[in-house]
Amino acid sequence: DGRSARIVLKGNIIEAPAITVDLTPIDETLAFGDTSTHALSIKNTGKADLEVVTLGKQWLTYEAAPSGAKTTEYSYAYEKHNTGGVYQWIDIRKTGTQLPFAKELEDKKQYWRNLELPFPFEFYGQSYSKIKIGENGIISFDEDPDNMFFEDFLPTEHEGRFLMPYWCFGGFNTTFYEKSDVGLFYQFYDDKVIISWNYLINNFGGMGDPISVQLVLYKNSTIKFQYRIEENGSDETSVFASIGAQQDTSEAVVISNHNTLDHGQGLAYILVPSRKHVVSPGNELAGAINIDARNIYGGQYDEVLKIQANVPGRENLEKPV
């Protein structure tokens, strides 16, 4: 109708961070059991805080010194492997230590078994020297956790930090199976701790076959869950189990909440810690890429260290390894 309107707009220009990092590929040959370290610094050449998250693999991690940056958030990324390449079941029933059986599971002192770790283990950004191992596929990092015999969905209503390799309504049967073959076992290595729940059965009449569950805590803070179905290979307990990691009652990494598991040729989940670092303008995150060939099979591995940043146009960077 010929009319016009004048709209006044006002905006603020926000200064942006900028990132400088060497993305040249690393090409290296390591013998089994060897490790290597490669320095990598991430610089903030912009005018606002740079937020950086790095994600690697079980054998590929990035560790950074706190100088020049602060860490604000911790989480985990997980990978599923069931083709047999990552699955490495280690039977520790003859070589490890068997923990006492619980007689009264209502008693928290019997339900939880205390374990002093041979090295500090970092979980959600906090270092721990001891853990508590629960009867039914769960561990706690707290001093006085609730009795967790009745499983729930993740995140749970129980306060505290937990790892749930296979948190189920279940336990052990020493009438049908030899005491020396079932129950809780652990073994220490230079670079890892292995904890096994051998021959777990569900408390719904023991449907299906027992399942053995293994938790591996690596010195570099990565975590592995792996599973072995015993006897005839019928898994009818996973649909009553929760798998994942809990930071608190509102934050958890959920791998499975009462779902059927696809065991394939050997099921393993790898949980890799991720940390958000904040680098102020003009500063840098000084760190190193660690390559670890102690817990992988021989072969060629082509992966990338993912670097996620809040830099416009450079949100997702990759350094091939």
C-alpha cells in the first residue's frame, strides 16, 4: 500500500577466539608393549576465551598441563566394539585375588568390597586411590554409598559417582557352580586394574545362562567393559541391566538401559574421558599426545585426535595418527 517502516537495529560485536594447532599427521611404528609421546600445544590467538575438547581412543590420548588453561567440564565418549578386534578377555580366576562372598547383602559392609588401587585413577576429573566393588556389576567412588542391590535406570536416584559395567538384579550361585570359579576377582598390572564378576546370574529364577563381566581401569583413565556369556551362551539378563557411568543424579553416560546386547564376536565398550579446557587470550594449552601399544592387537591403526573448539569456522579439527 506504499507505506514504509524504519526499524532501528543495534548490535554488539563479540570478539572471537582463534586457534593455532599443528595438525600434521603422526606416522609411527611401535612394537607391542611400547609407548610414545608427542608434544602438542593449542594456542589461543584470538580475543576471547577458547574452549577446547579433545577426543581420542583407548590407545590415543591427549594430556595437558593446567598452566595457561583451566578445565571446566568432564565427561566420557564411548565406543562399541563387537567384531573381536578390541575384545581381550583375560581370565584372572587362577592368577588374581578372589574377594569374599557376601552372606547378608542387606549389610552395606558385605555388599560393598573395598579395594585400594595400585595407582591413582581419575574419574570425572577427580583422582581416587580406592573404590568399592558391589555384588551385582557396579563400583562406587564414594565413602558411604547406598546399598545398590536393586538396579535402576541411569542416571539413578542414588547420590554419588558410579561405574556400572553390568548393574543388574543378580548375584552368584555357589550351589550349581564351583566357588573357586564364580564371584568377584581382581588383578593388578603396571598399566591397568582388572575386576571380574564371574558367572553372574539374575534373580528372576536364573533365566538364561550366567554372564561374566570384566571392568578394566587403565592408568591413563580410559575404561573398558567386556562380557562373556557362559555355558550355552543364552543371555537373558541384559534386558534387566544398566550399563554406563554416573557423575551425579542428573548426569550420566548411558550405554544401555535394560536393552538386549549385541555380543557379536566379543563385545567390549571403551569409555574415553573428555575434558573441556578454557584457554584465555594469548595463552596456550601445553600438552602431549600419548600413543600406547600395550593393550591392542598387532596391525595398522588409522585414527584421528579430534579437537573441538568454539572458533567460528574451525569447530571440528582433526590430527591424523
